[in-house]
Amino acid sequence: MFYVPAENRAKYWYSTDYGMFRFCIADSEHDWREGTEQYRFIENCFASANRHKQPWLIFISHRVLGYSSNKWYGLQGSFDEPMGRESLQKLWQKYRVDMAFYGHVHNYERTCPIYQNMCVNTEKSHYSGTMNGTIHVVVGGGGSNLSKFSTLTPNWSLYRDYDYGFVKLTAFNQSSLLFEYKKSRDGKVYDSFTISRDYRDVLNCVHDSCPTTTAAS
């Protein structure tokens, strides 16, 4: 096993801060639903983030607990791991989680800022002002055979790539961020977006004051 800073070696959920990022890593092989030990950990990880020092809040899990138009998920009719986002989406919204990353599905896909299955922003490559949703990214292009996409492309899916690649995040300050998706075979950027957000909105949510719903609900 590779080392991870988990508090309990039998439960692979943990948090880590790196630069201006707070990463909350869930264990998708353990129950994450409301009322469980892991759910309490996830909420505490979000709630305890110091958004002055780590203004960018990232959620990570192996299986897709958010959104993916992978062929298998499409056949299930939910476009996510069964019961994936049912308990978690209100936490992503409440604590203004900026992005969520997943593996398990071996391809690349990026959503719009989304909440409750609906895009809350019509932009595709630059986001400004208040971010009212979380951007979900499948970045599983490595380690196994590639996964086919569903023939149906949901309106929240902004970019899909059937190839191997990785993501690079560059935070310039509390308000500005650059996201880049690069293919492994040439290291060139094939998908990107920038965020120039209203940082005051994030700070206003630090003390549990964010609404749990948006216009999408």
C-alpha cells in the first residue's frame, strides 16, 4: 500500500492541505451516506477548511459519486455510482466545494458547475462572479483499458475524451484559478477553463451560512 495520511489505516478517508488547496478524500468502498462515520468526516473536512489559507476546496473519491456519462452508468440510468450523490450534493453546495475529482471510469469528462443534475452557469471556459455549483471531473485516464461513453451526452457534460491524460490545477490567488487537462501522449492541453470568482461569497459561507439550495432546485 502506498502511504496516505489516513487517521485509521482500515478506513482510507483523509484530508490534506497543499498550497492554497484543501483536499477532502473519501473512500468510496465504505458507506458515505448521511449518518455514517464517513459522512461526518466529509462534512467536518469541508467545515474545518480555513478558506483564508486554503480558499480552494476539492473533493476526491475513486468511484464516481458525482457525474459521469460513462456507458455503464448510462445503462443504469443515473450517470453516477448508485446512490452516489444523493447524500453528498447538499454538502458540496453548502460548503461551496469548487471541484470534485473521480477515477474508476477510465476516460476524461468535465461538467458545468452543477447542482441537483442541472447546470447553474452557462459558461464553458471562464467562470466569474459567484460560483453556485461544483464542477465535477472524471480523470481516470490511466491504469487500465479505456471506458466507453454513453451514446447520450447529457447537457451538463462539457468535454469528453476517450484517451489517457491528467489534470493540472494552478491557483494564482484566492479568486483566480487555471484548470488544464493534458493528454499523456504529448503533454499538450486539450481542455481548460479559468475561474475569476467573487471570493467574498466563499468567506461568507465559512460559518455554516450557505444556503443548501440554488435556483436549480
